[in-house]
Amino acid sequence: MLVHWARSKGWLVCYIPSARKWTDNGFYYKNDSSGLWDTPVQATSMLQDFMNSHGDMLDMIPCRISDPIPLGEGPGIGRLTGVQEAPIREGATLKHLVHFGIVTPHAAVGVVVRLRKELSLVEELPVLIAIDEFNSWFTFSAFHESLSEFKRKQIHAKELAMVNAYRDMTYGPFMIGAFSHTTNVGKLPKQLPTFPYEAKVFVNRFDFWEASIMLKHYIRKWSPNAKFGKRARRAIYMLTNGNATEIRDIACMTAGGMRQRPEQVIAASA
């Protein structure tokens, strides 16, 4: 909703719908100059999505960093012989930069990293960077580094060049990061960013009427011929104290017992 609202108001939005995809699948190469790992397939996909969403806007924003773009390995095609970087021509816009990254696989990761810096310098219009599944950048990726013939180590997400560039959501006044409630946080909870207390949503426990509706739904779904009276519903409600997850689990076990012994009337008191 936030991304849709910002785009409707004319903002420049860099939207990453799945941060997890940046840490999983595709080719990955160690960049000796930066010490980080390049993921050119994910870089090209991100640039193409950004171009499709804001191609016209990007053509109005000039590049403010004139340093050359470092080149890496292309997906499955290796490095360019004797070429380490590509210059940015004078008067280039962000559209030229993004297009260059799309058509030049060796420069895709370098362009994505440069784009992060360029977006922080945009003055023509408001900028929003929105990242879903942000927590997946605070644990290990699906990539591994071979240390020897018999040993390898898992690569942390922060060791990926693209993630390293976009991971710091508290950089200066440019962005404010909201805590993500995804569960993929590995064993590193202390590295997670802080979040405002308003981010948590406390859901009340079910009252007896709500619990009864939920129980009736599950029993009707899993054991439609069983009889399940008010006294049984109240007993389960008292056992679970209105906890929806526990109600579902007990309903599942109860329905399973009813399917095994259909001739037995379980808790039929009305």
C-alpha cells in the first residue's frame, strides 16, 4: 500500500518485493577488489524492474557521481579481459545508468550499488526505498564458499555486495527502516535493527463466541458427521484461554479421534 501510494503521488520508488531472492539461487562470484560477493542475476532483475516502473522519471534525474563503474563477472561468462571498470559519460542520467547495467551483465552489480548512492543524492523529487523480507539480510544466505576439498562455509547476507549496499536502513537522514516480522533471522537477533513500539500489533484472545465459531468451522471441515456440543466447546475454550493456535490444534486432534471412532458420540451435550 505504501509503495502504491508513493507512486501515485509522483515519488521515485525503489521497491524490492523479496529481499530473500537476493540471497538465494543464481550465480555468485567473489569480487577481489571489494572482498564481497557479486550476484549479477539478481542485479539485472532488480534494474529491469526499476526501469519498467520509473523509466521516464529516471531520464529527468542526472547522475551526480562521476566515478567509473567497477566491473565484475557476468553470469556464466566470466570477466572481461583487461577491463576493470567502465566510465560514466558526462551528462548521463539515472536512466542511462540503469540501462547500462541491464545490457552489460558485468556491470550489473556495480550499477545497483552505485544506484543506492545516487538515490540518496536525488533532489528533484521524493525518494522511497521499500524492502520486503528485510530480516533475511540479517542471517546467512543460501550461498557457500569452498575453503578446501572437504570444507566450505556459508556466506552471510552482509557479505553480498548488493545486500551490503542496501542493508543499512538507518543511514543518515535518507531512510527510516521499519522492523520486519519475518521469521528468517537465523541465530543473530542482536544484529536486528531497532523498531518503534507502534510496530507491534497485539491481538486479543478469542472470547467464547469467537472460539465457538472457530471450533464449529474446524469440526465441520474435518469431521462433518460428528456431534460437538456447547459443553465441549466451553471445555476447550477454558483449556486454551482463547488462544487461537491452541484451539486449532485441539480441534484437529479431536476431529481425528472422531474420524477414527465415528460410532462414538463425543461431547454431544448441547
